[in-house]
Amino acid sequence: MAESMGNLRRTHGCGEVTEPGMQVTVGGFVQYMRNKNKVIFIVLRDRSGEVQLVFNDETDRAIFEKAASVKNEYVLMVKGTAVQRQDINPNMKTGMIEIVAEDLRILSKAEPLPFVISDETNVNEELRLQYRYLDLRRTPLQQNLIMRHKIAKCAREYYYANDFIEIETPMMMKSTPEGARDYLIPSRVHNGKFYALPQSPQIYKQLLMVAGMERYIQIARCFRDEDLRADRQPEFTQIDLEMSYVDVEDILDMTEGFIAKLLSDVLGQGIELPLPRLSYAEAMNRYGSDKPDTRFGMEICDISELVKDCGFGVFSGAVQSGGSVRCIVAKDAAKVLTRKEIDKLTEMVRGIGAKGLAFIRWADEAPTCAFSKFFSEEEMQNILSTIGCEKGDVALFIADKNSVTLPVLGALRLHVAKKLDIIPEDKLNFLWITQFPFFEWDEDSQTWLAMHHPFTMPEDDCLPYLESDPARVTAKAYDLVLNGVELCSGSMRITDFELQQKMFRALGLTDEEIEAKFGFLVEAYHYGAPPHGGLGIGLDRLAMVLCKAESLRDVVAFPKVKDASEIMSACPSVVEKENLDVLGIAVIEKEEKSE
């Protein structure tokens, strides 16, 4: 039978017992136990750390025998005196002391576990997710969740101090898709109608500005029914904010102040402000990505002018059809990027849209290059000089339209850098990306879509081109990137109802669609709206980078897996038919696809 705490109450965390002579009562899980007949050692673990307990020949006999029955992961409460350890353990925070036990309560017993609780583990992730409550006992995951807590705490302190008001917006709202699919909630009262879980508080926080709240913040839960990746979950948290009577510079300055406080409070690090900035166009041209990892070089080089009239049709044809020929140079990579490895890279880029991969590999005295026969020696030297390719280097070329060349080289750049292990893990490189295109062309629907969302304010000098030349329109939008991860996205908002209507029409929405989806927002702008803008900082992604975690699953208490299910509780699950009948819902079984 488990015991009660009785009159014992915890006085210290296990990791807080650091001085000899302390009278303490600690509680926690048994990490391990060693019984040496006359002496029993138990290492007890709680959220604060570990401490060694000692039961010896001076211990009450009944307590000693009770200690001998203890097994891993039993929950104990122990009263005793801290003394100097004879065998100092430098790997423990409390390794200088141990607690000589005077009283012991076994609060809960544990059956044999499906895996050992240890900081380092090679246990299958699916098994760990099935028993997530056990996996969360591991110190690294507990520290990750504590980091999340510290980030949220820091955000509230900073924004409260800057006159922001925390306001909760609805979790059940009108379905107004913002790019991803909504999670829908059927209404029992309004049969056949549905609420949606918010993809973001976007519309409501804009209405709060119309309402005169001026500065809003919320640690907001958001939901998107989209395919999962390492940096995505179907439900996520963002530090969401909106400000009135501001422009882009005010919002960026306010955000940089938060980043500076966060790094100081949480990591004890300083940071140089203002943070660097790149326009979207420059980021794409230099890195092939609108969220570039700038911890390493290997920037993209454009050689289109050098090869536009060459005899190599792959290169000249790409340029003459309006595309480009660009490359990256991997320094000192010839030994790692063998011909066999380059063949693998070729398959990789073909898998993401490129037709092929040309290369120069300079492993010996002369570079190896399949297309060199189309160039004179002087022309090849000019190419090598222009791209900075030297002995020991490998240059990788893509020739295609820019919508292929740039993102493919961006992905290749990151892949090669990881293979070469040249990305410094201890650097935190923040970067603002600004001046995003307002529209992006969607090949499937053959229409222009809003790159951010339709409430984004175009830059002033682009307003004349909204309908005549959408490709020229840039937005008052900005993203904050950290080590190649998009941390936040934001913009100034449209507050003029006529301009908002024009923007909706440019996106192909009819008046009926505008009224049905956004009528209440457009109507609000008829009654006066201050200039405002804001952003949402991904709390999960920020924690992931600061914790140096490989996946969002490592910083979320109970995460979903790639099919949006939770292994531990086996959700989503079937609902009884009578419950669906109340909602007026019938489930149509999908036919199994034949092999």
C-alpha cells in the first residue's frame, strides 16, 4: 500500500540541496537504487535536479527495510540532514553532498517501465510518445517546457511594461480561411452550421484596434488543418500583438526590444540592435529562401550574363527564355562531395523541381567539368573567378526559370551545408525580411493570391498597380527569421474600406463573397479605424530554436505526429452515432483504394 505524506512537507527541491548541515524534506522519483547490504544509496529526482539519499546502520531498522524495497520510479518523500559526500560526483549539481535519511514515505509505487528514464535515449520515438507522461520525466524535455514558460513569462512582462493589454479573442469563430484548411466545429443549436477554430486571431485583433484598445497582446492558441513537418503542428501557440498609430518601424523596434530582453533574461546573452534586414528580393537572390540561414555563407552567384550566348544549350536556353543560371560554391568540399555524392544531389534537386544539376569539382590539379568543352579556357577561368571557385571546391549549377532556380539552390545550399557540417550551432542569427510581394501567382487556380493575407497594406508607391500589374505590388509586410526558421510574420493593415474592397477584388473575390466572408470587418472600417499593424511570434518555433531541438515535438507537452494524431490518447477517435445524430452529422465511410 502507498503511504500518505502524513506530517511531512517538502522544504526543498532535490537540486536545491547544496549545503552541508541543511535539514531538508525532499520528494521525487527514484532514478536508481544501490543496495550494498549495510548501506543503501538512492538517487532521487525532481524537476530541479537530483540528490543522493543514504540509509545506513544508524537508520531506523523499519525505514532501512522500507528503503530496501524501493524500485526505480517509485515516488518518495524523505526527511534528513545534508552532509558532505565522500565520493564527490562532479556531474551532479548536488554532487558535493548527500542526505542522510531519517524518515521515508513511499507515496506511490511503479510497475516496470516500458523504457528507462534517462537524459540520453535511443528509445523509439513512437513508444516514447505512447507513454508521453513518462518521456516528459526526462530532464531535457522538462527543461524544454521550462524554456517555453520562460519565453511566455518574458513576453508578458515586456509587453505589459510597454502598455499592452492582454485580451482573449474567441476560440470559436466564423470560418474565413487564411490559406490553410480550418478545423470545423458543428453547432448543435444551429443545425447544419459550423464554427471554426482560429488559424490566428487576425480579424479580431484588427477589430480591437477599431475598438480603440490601441495595444493588444495574447498568448494565442491557433489551429490549422495542414500537413505536418518538423516545424509545424496542427495546434500551436503564438505571441500575438497589434498596435495602433504606428508604422512598420515602430513595430520592428518594439519586437527587437522583446528579443533583446528575451535573450538577456533567458540565455544571459546580449544582442546588437537594430537587427539586420534584407528585402524579399535580395534574400531570394542571395540565399534562394525568404527564411535564409545566415550562420554560414555559400551565397548564390548569378552567371547568366557570362553564359547567355554560350554554346551550352542548357545554360543559354535558360537565360534566353527569361530564366537564369546560378550556382553555389561549397568551399573545401571536393573530398566529401565525390562524384557519387553529386549524383545523389542531382536526384535530390530533380525531386524538388529542377531538370538536373551541373557541377565543377576541383579535386585535382585541374577542375572536372562536363560542360567545359562548350567554353574556351579563358571563359572557364572567367566563370571560376566570378564565382570564387578554387582548388578543393565544388560548384553546383541550376539553369531554369527563376521560380525553380532560386528555391532549388536555396534547398541545395542548406542540404550541402548540413552534409559538410559547417553550420555553427551556437550562433543565433536574427534577420528581418521586408518588402514582400503582395501577390503570388498560383499555377493550379491560375489566379493571384495574397502572399500574407488580404488585410495587408501595400506599399504606398505600389497602389496604382493593384489591378494593372499585380506582380509589381510589394507589401508593408515583414518576417523575422532565426537560423533559417521563420519566427514571426506581420504587416501593416488596410484600414480604408474602399482600398480593402479593391484588394479583395484584385484577389478575384466577388462582392457576394466579400460580404459573406469579411462583411463585418469591412463594415467596421466605415466607422473610423486608426492606422495599425502587428505580428505573431511563433512560441513553439522560438522555443525549438533556443532549446536546439530537432522538432516542435520536443518543445510541446503532448504533440501530434505527422498524420495529426496523438498516439498516447489515440485521438482523433470515433464518436458514437447518437452524438452525431444530435448534431445532424452523418459519417460517410471512404472506400479503400485498391493497390
